[in-house]
Amino acid sequence: MLPQSGGGLDARLAAAFGHAARLAPHAPALLVGMDTPQLSAATLAEPLSPAGRAGADAWYGPATDGGFWALGLARPTEDLARRLLLGVPMSTPDTGQALLDRLGAAGLTVRTLPEATDVDTVEDALLVASQAPRSRFAARLHSFRTVPEVAG
């Protein structure tokens, strides 16, 4: 386990790719947002299989709010990640498009992963729980809804 580096989200993501490249220099790396608890291994199995990886330089998982829930690089380096991510405005409706523009400008062949809702609001949480009703996330969310009101 490595400690998270400092800086904004763009800098922390770039640094994570740098760590991945140092730990496994010839392996692809995929960063997945922790706010997508409905994600399953089955969602990633086909696009990240050897056949699905063939010819891909990057993977992009669009979020329904205009951001992204995943970014993968077939040959990550910290330099490439910094060029792709530093300065991309995070947590805006245009974040995903800004990242896609950077991926295209870098000449990378991008494979798009399925769109997913990341959990930013209570409404998002309820939607995601309905998409994965048997998940630990859904069970935990529903446990909050069944707690009796506290008299004040």
C-alpha cells in the first residue's frame, strides 16, 4: 500500500499512475473511482480481456454526471499521466470531455467502458443501490433508512 500523494485530484491521479508504472513497468494500469460500488468484475472482464486490450492505449469509463469513473493506460508513465490529467478541471460536468480531448490529442486509441453513475449525492446513492440491490453498499445504505428517528 502506498500513501496518497498531495495536490488536487488531477495530481493525485497522475501520481498513482506513476506509482503503478514503477511497481509494474510493463503492465497496464486502471484507476477506478471508489464511488462506483455497483461496479463488478463482470463489467470489466470483456473490455480488459487480452482480446479487449488488443490495440488499446487507454480505457475511459464515462460517468453519468459528465465526469469519469475509470481511466486506464496500457503503458502508463508518470509523464504521460501528468500530460493527460494535470489541469483537467475535476468534478465538473465537462471533466470527462476534457479528459477525452487530452486522450485524443495524445494520439491514444481509447476504448470506452460502460457508463456508470458515481455516488455524489443521496439520489445517486439510491440509484446505485437499486442497480446493485444485493450489494454491501445497498444493504448499508438501506440500514441507514431503517434507523428509528431520535427524539429531539
